[in-house]
Amino acid sequence: MTQVEISNELTGLAALAGYAFTPAGTSDSAIFWTNPGGEIRFYVRSDGEESFTLSVAERSLPEQFELYGTSLRTIERYLLGVFGTSMRAKRGLPRLKFASKEEQLAPGYSLDEVDADGYIRLRNSKGLVAKSRGRTSVAALVKLSHLLSGSVQDLVAAFQDPAGGPAVE
């Protein structure tokens, strides 16, 4: 099993958004949780050699599948979007507009048709990148394609900039 080692950049942005972080350690998952209270919790788990699953739980509800990624980088970029949006809301900044329609995918990315189990897959030239399911999957995967296309530094700067910046346009 691959260890879940979350980057300092992501834990730093999570802290700005009001999330605490508990590394995997002896548990099977790394956990981001709203601080105080833990009302919302994101669990990052390794599924094998190079794949990861992100799930979310709110209040006392059970965990729900959020995203499968073929790398920890993919999961981290997804969470960067979640925490960047939360940080902006916490600071009273306007919400950033991200591409959300299939025809707005970042260059080099494509989406598969919904499969029999309801999953939609995001691919690039190397193959599968991520998969998700549910009514907001297309928008989430299109946004993820853009989050994967920029540098972490540029994306964090864009989330912190009151006007947003070119990294998210």
C-alpha cells in the first residue's frame, strides 16, 4: 500500500479554510476536518500501489464516495479546489468561476460516457486520471482538469487574490 503523505501546501491552504489535518499514522486514512467541531470530514485513503479514494462525511452521517484518483496529486488538486473555495468564502471574497461543462475541459483531457455503475471517468493522454459519480460529476471533473493543469503556487495565489487571477479563468 502506498502511504498517504499529504503536501504542506495543501495542509496550509486547508488551515486557511478552517480545516485541521490528521495524518494517516496508524489509521487507514488521512483526515481533513472542519475546525472546530469536525462537522465536515474528508478522508483520503490509498487503494493500492498508486490509487487513492476521497470520501466525505458530514455531521453524524456515514462517509460518501467523492472521488477516485490514480495519484495522490489528483486527490490533492481536487481538495485544493474545495479548500480554496472555502478560504475565499471565509474571507468574504467572491466565488471564483470555474469551467463546468464537458466542452470546457482543459486541453488534453476528455470524459468517458457514464458507465453502468454511474461513474464518469476523466482521462488524459496517459490514461485514467479520476472518476466520480452523481449529478455533479461532469462539473467536478471539468474543474479538476483545470486544477491539474496549473501549478500549485499559481492556483493558491489565484484563490488568495481578491480578483481570482488567470490560473482559474
